[in-house]
Amino acid sequence: MPVVVVANPKGGVGKSTLATHIAGHYARQGHAVMLGDVDRQQSSRFWLGLRPPQARPISTWEASGERLLLKPPRGTTHAVLDTPAGLHGWRSSEVFKLADKIVVPLQASVFDIFATRDFLDELTARTGRQPQIGIVGMRVDPRTIAADHLREFVESLGLPLVTMLRSTQNYVHLAARGLTLFDVTPTRVEKDLAQWAPLQQWLDG
Ligand SMILES: Nc1ncnc2c1ncn2[C@@H]1O[C@H](COP(=O)(O)OP(=O)(O)OP(=O)(O)O)[C@@H](O)[C@H]1O
Ligand SMILES: [Mg+2]
């Protein structure tokens, strides 16, 4: 069963946004997906509570505290784990041990890059190339100098920059309704779906 973990010790970079969308992507494909939340804030679980009953189902997984070690319920074919800012120590080791893929959202500011460098160095040192690590540029316009810096930085780490997602209120509005880009009429969110395509491919590859 593929387990995707979304992590970055920095706060507010888009972990929950990515985690809910990755779960939405699998749900869209008809998979039995669980969205687990290691975060004490329980943002992803809160979001699931907003999800309308007619939307494609995403189940939840009590993944906090000791119960993190429990396996997701039977019948689950895909698991996505949202994690909190500042996750470190044995808990992060436990989470990363479960992961087949780790998605790291990263904003294109020098401060974010600086704060994430140690985390990525530690992560690659600890896990090697298994699980696969993919970086997602968050709130970046690919045509800007900031985007170039992000590309250079990620390249210097030898990690793939899977895609860049622009800053748009679409993410804010969808989150407030328990939805993802994959739950609404595609023509309304065309630009964003195009930016997601490489990440969807990476997840399915
Ligand atoms: N690409 C984007 N464009 C516009 N707003 C975004 C984008 N990505 C995330 N946001 C918004 O930014 C805020 C923070 O995002 P999110 O909650 O996903 O970050 P987080 O890393 O999970 O935060 P925390 O560390 O607190 O758990 C949210 O209000 C979210 O809707
Ligand atoms: Mg969060």
C-alpha cells in the first residue's frame, strides 16, 4: 500500500493543502484512501469534517500519539499522512519509516529555503533514496527569479522539483468547503490542474 507523507518542519508552507489534495487525487481515481493526521491541530481531520457527503469518500486514520503505530484499517489501498510543523525526533522517524513517498512543500523565499535545508539534509542522510522525496514549490510563479532560486536550490540537493503551484484563492475557497481541485468542474480550475499534473504523475509512478 503506498503511503505518502507530507512534511516540512516550517509552519504554514502548505502541508495540509498538499495532503488533502493528494488524498483527493487518489479518491478521484476511485481508490480507498485514508487521510491521516499526525498534527495535533488536526487540520486534515477538520477539513474532512467539512467534506460534503456527495464528494468522493476519503476516510480518516487516527494517527496521533501512540496509535500512529497502528496500521490503517483493512481495505485501505492508499494512505496520506499530514504532519505538523516542528515534527522531529522519534516521532518523525516513526512517520518517515512508514513512507513510500515524502512530499515536501517549499516556498521560494530565502528564509523558507534556509529553514528547510537542514531538514532535507537530515532526511536524505537518514532515509537515503528510499522513500522517494519530491519537492513541491508552493505559491510560486514559475516565471520569476524566486522560482529560479528555488530550482537552483533543489537541484543542488539532487532532489526533484516535481512541480510549482501558484498562489491562488482557489486553495483557500476549496479548503473551506472540504473540497479539492479534483472535486470541482475542471474548466473552473484549469490552470491549477495543469500545475498538478506532474505531481499526479510522480505519485502514480
Ligand atoms: N498555493 C496556495 N495559494 C494560496 N493559498 C495557499 C496556497 N497553499 C496554501 N495556502 C493557504 O495557506 C495557508 C497555510 O496552508 P496550510 O495550512 O496548507 O499549511 P501547513 O504547512 O499545513 O501549516 P501548518 O504548519 O500550520 O500545519 C492556508 O490558509 C492555505 O489555504
Ligand atoms: Mg497543516
